[in-house]
Amino acid sequence: MSDVVRVPNAKIALSTASVYPERTPDAFELAARLGYDGVEIMVGADPVSQDVDVLERLSDHYHVPILAVHAPCLLVTQRVWGRDPWAKLLRAQQAAERLGARTVVVHPPFRWQRDYARDFETGLARMREETDVVFAVENMFPLRARGNQVVPYSPDWNPVEYDFPQVTLDLSHTAVSGSDAMEMAVKLGDRLAHLHLADGLGVSNKDEHLVPGRGNQPCAQILERLAGNGYDGLVVLEINTRRAASRTERIDDLAEALAFARLHLAASSAADA
């Protein structure tokens, strides 16, 4: 008998948000240097993240594929690509199609986006019929203020119990919401199409996005479960390096995160010699 290492087909990408306050081009450069399989574009305030022509040139220059596009769904990106949430999603879809990205990550609607929220499930279903791009709805978290819990999302911050065929599981968000991340992964089954790999301690309302292994989320166990199940979705390192004391420290964090993901995606099994 000997140990055989089985490595699933899942690719490991770097979110461009992980290099902030550096810019989108820096994410391509660091992904290439460290050996990531590609990048996920966080469409945000950085003009480069919004420009498909420039993104295409960066991908070609660094030989780093763009594997996913994160639509501009944050409060701070409400004006990016216009104010109409459906127009933003369509633009994200078109960007993904042109760039060869498999997935568009989308957040649940905010409660004040009443028309968008009312039609969200049926509208996404219509869009899926017109493209091969996967729309993976991400788990978010409730907000806590003065002892009260406020849910700013509709129908909910947690997409697990809703009829979304593809879901993004974010392990920093499970820390904030106090969710059982492994239970969510089990419930999602094949609907877990996209993983935002990060960690958190869950001791406050802060979305920490720690390097995996530095918090209390079951990052290793979920990767090993996915590996054992033949997961072929995307694993995206979406960590917070903005407090890195230097660029060297930021690079070390990104390298550590990649090494963690590769280690725990490699599932050992016994086989005859």
C-alpha cells in the first residue's frame, strides 16, 4: 500500500480585492509571481477593474486568466456601472463572457432595492437561460447595532434555503453571521459552485477576511470535503492585506494563503502499490 495524492480540478484564484490598497494590475502581477491559477475581478472604484479592454490586456500580458467577475454589489460600489442593478448584472455577464470567466458572483439585493429584490430569483433564472456564465449568489451576514440585529438583504442574507442553483460560500461571512460553515456546505451540496476562502474569528460585526488558518472557521475541513467530492468549482482567496506593514508582508500573506489552499485541496488516499 502507498499514499496517492489526488488533486481535484478546482482552480485557485486570487481576488483582486486581496491586494488593496494596491491596484488591479498589481493583483495580476502577484498572481503570476506566486503561481495562482487566475484571478477574480472585484469590480470596484479602481477604473481598471471596470474596463474590459484593459483587463483583457493585463490577462494577456501576465498570462493570468480571469476566472470570475464579482459584480459591483457593495454599498461603496452602488454607482459603479450605473445605478440599475439589473444593468450592472448584465454588464458583469457580458464582461465574463468576453474575458472567458466562468462565474459572476452576486450578492442578495438590499432591502431598499424593492423591485430588484422582488424579481431577483426569477430574473436570475431568465439570465441563466441566455448564457453559460454561472451566477453564484453569495452568503452575507446580518448587522448588529446596540444589541439589535438588522438584516439589510432581501429575501435574506443567507441564500442556502432559497432556490438558487449556484451559491458562493464565503467563510469570512460565516464567521460574522455565526453560521456553521460546514453545515452550510453540506446543505448546499452540488449547489456550492464557488468558494471565497478566508477566515474570521466572529467576535465582532467586522468582516475580517483573515488568511485561512488564522481564525476559527473550518477552512481546511471544507477544502478537504470539496476535494473528496471532486469539486470542480473555483476557490478564490479573498483576504484582507490592507494592514500589511510592507509589500513583502502582503506577498507573504498571499503566498501563505495559496499554500494553505493547495495543501488542503490535496486529498490523500490509499491505493495498492
